[in-house]
Amino acid sequence: MATSSSKNFEPDVVEFIEEAFERCGLELRTGYDLKTAQRSLNLLLAEWANRGLNQWTIAQKSLAMVLDTTQYTVDSTDSTATIDVLDAFIRQTLNNSVVDLPLTRLSRSEYANIPDKTSTGNQTNIS
């Protein structure tokens, strides 16, 4: 039977803290050192979460566009729902080369001011 020599690298919090101490040229000596380091790590992660967008929560989605379809649902099918669209592009293949056309965001009032929302053509705005 063939076996794989792959191994998952999943250190726990204690191993991260020990590595941090070693990189600083220190040695983790007491349980209190571990406790304060874990508290500092929790505070740091909480601060990062409160600063705004967590980069590990961003997911790329692709939607096939259909002619004369004016509205698309970008909600996720997995356990994490889509909250916002950060960037949007229309990907076209022209002369065997792929071209991404960026879309710009419209505010609600800008969208409301569009007189004919059923007109077709190359749009570069998202709302």
C-alpha cells in the first residue's frame, strides 16, 4: 500500500508563543510567562479584528453573466454569507487574450438617478 509522506503543520498557541520567545532570544521559563504571552496574543488579535477588514475572510467569487439579466445574487452557498463586494470586474476574452474591465460602485442615489435601468450595453458601475 502506498503512503504519503505529507504532514500537516498546525502548531498550537503554546508552540507559537515558544517560537516568539526563541526569536526574541528568550526562554519560556514559567507558566506565568505563557499566560501573559497568551493574553497579549489574544489582545493583539482582538485589536486586529476591531481595525476593520480581516484579510482571511475575503473570498473570490465568479458569476457567469447572461445577456439581458439585470440583477445577480452574490450570496454564498456555504456557511459564510457575502457581506460586501470589494472589487468587481467583467472578464472578457478578446482575440485570444483575457481582459478584465473594472467596475465602479454606484451609491443608492446615483442608481436611483439612472432614468432607464433596463438599457443594455457595457456597464462599468455596480450598485
